[in-house]
Amino acid sequence: MSLFNFHLDSLASYPLRLILASESLARKRLLENAGILFETCPSHCNETSLKQKAIQEGLSVRETALRLAQTKALSVSEKLQVRIL
């Protein structure tokens, strides 16, 4: 069994759901208009502080966006006590 198949088999035992870790009305509307079911659970991360730190570290816009997404996902996963992000 490959690692990929293992992950697919493992996911079958979890009820999967999409969680929007943001209070962005634009993102919410985008998902709603696409007909995607989701829950909202804002991360309440200090995005301004995270962006400033990323700039100081010389991160690209892409790297900054990834860091923000990861930070939000980890924050929400801890809040909801979920393992799969």
C-alpha cells in the first residue's frame, strides 16, 4: 500500500468539512456562490503583525500568504481540536 492510498483510507473514517478560518465576506460569498458547503470559524490571528514580520523576514507575497493560511489553519484546528487541515 502506498503512502497516498494510506491517507485516502484514513480519511474515509473522518467526517470531512470545509472550515473558513476567516471573517471575510468576499470569501464567504465566493464559497456560497460556488455552492460549496462550509462552516465559519474565524482564527482571530493578528494578520497585521504576521504580515509585518513576514516583510521583515523578506518573504515574498506568496510565502506571506502561505504563512497566514497555515497560521489560521493551525489556530482553528486547535480551537476545534481537529487533526486534518
